[in-house]
Amino acid sequence: MNIRRATTADAEGVAKVQVDSWHSTYQNIVPVEYLNNMTYESREQKWKAIIKNQFVCLAENVEGRVIGFANGGPARTTDYPEFTGELYAIYILNEFQGQGIGKHLFEAVIDHLKKQNMNSVLVFVLEDNRNKGFYEKLGSRKLDTLEIEIAGRLLKESVYGWENISSTL
């Protein structure tokens, strides 16, 4: 396995991981019409733009296939002013979960945020996401519960935070 920073040439692989992960993780949580509207092609275009403007790292298997990714940067909300950074996303294909890949991707994002002088980090996670314990295992603290709407369905979202990432990892 290899962890490296993504380039725009990786957008197709990142898009496939995102779409496939959403289908395996959020089935019976997020409305099916929303999941069905997530296409590789539409997500690839979005990821090309995101990769140009944000820190995105990916995990590749030994054959060079993208099997996971994560991205992060400045906190996108001022609702938690003591938190300067945010882990925007972390997704790993279902068949590769539980192998430590998520921790490596998390570490890459945290290292990047530290270099940008962001010493506290937020992450937003759907309450029904079976993988939310991952963030707790990495030392986060639950800060809040919010309600968000996805395709007309109200869902609960947990807000987790690391107050001092210099002591994380």
C-alpha cells in the first residue's frame, strides 16, 4: 500500500472510491435517489476541481489502484471557533476497511494541517455511519449533534473534534 498526495489525474479513482463507499456505507441511511444520482463521471469532474484547490491524499494498493482517500483543510464553519482545521472526508473501499488504511490517511491529513498551523480539527459524521467509532478511537471528542437534510430526508450528524492535534498520533 502507498499513501501519497493526489493529482488531478487521480480524480477518476477518487470518484470511484467515493461513489462506491457511499453506496456501501450509506445504503438505508441516505435516500436511494441521492445515491443513484452519484455517478463516477459527475464526481470525477468535482474531484478534479477539489484536487486543484485542496489537500487530497490517497491510498493505492500494490497494483496502483486507488482504494481510499482523505482530504482536509481550514474549518468550513465558524460555529466552533476554537477549531481551525477540518477533515472533510475519508473513504476507503469496503473490502479494504479494517486494515489500518484509514489511520494512515488520517495521519497524512493531520500532518498537512499541522504544516498549515491548524492545530485543532473538526469532522462531521452521519450518526448512522457504522464507522463513526473510528474517530473516537483516534482520540476525538464528540462536540455536538446537528440535523442536516439530504435529498429531503432529515439526518443526524455528529460533530467530533481534536482540540490539539500536536498530541494526536
